[in-house]
Amino acid sequence: MLYAIIGHDIPDSLTKRLATRPAHVARLQALQNEGRLILAGPFPNVDAVDPGAAGFSGSLIVAEFATLKDAETWAQADPYMIAGIYTQILVKPFKKVFPI
């Protein structure tokens, strides 16, 4: 089943994000290599693709896991969570309708 993982950042997280990003991206790459990643990306703090120094307010990941517990366990082990970048992570079952 698909799950939406929404991480909420601490204020002014950009410096910590940049330092931790390689480990975070490596985990996403592993999901992609397994064919389980639907989409992933950050929420810019401003209305721009590249927010520059404004940074990000969090992230969205939609991926396939066997159970909600598996998705929650995976999310809690995210490098952004471990580094204290995320203040919280919300994991919810997700039903993809479009695109078909």
C-alpha cells in the first residue's frame, strides 16, 4: 500500500538540511531502486522552485510499504528526523487516483 510521509521542519533548518541531505537522498534512492518511491520533495518556504536562503518548511514522500507500521518505522529512521531537522513526521495511508 502507498503511504504519505510528511515531515515538518524546525525553523531555519537549511544549514542542517544541506549537511544531512546526502544520507536522506540515499534512502530515497534505495526506495526508488526497489520501485517503491512514487514521489518525494521539499516544501519551499517561499513561492519559488529554488527558495535560496529562505529554505524549506518540510517534505513529502509518497512510497509503498507493506504496512503502516513499516512506513512509520522507516520514517522515524530518516536522517532528517535523527538530525533534529524534522520536528514531527505524519504518516498516512494514501490512495493514488491520478494519473492513471
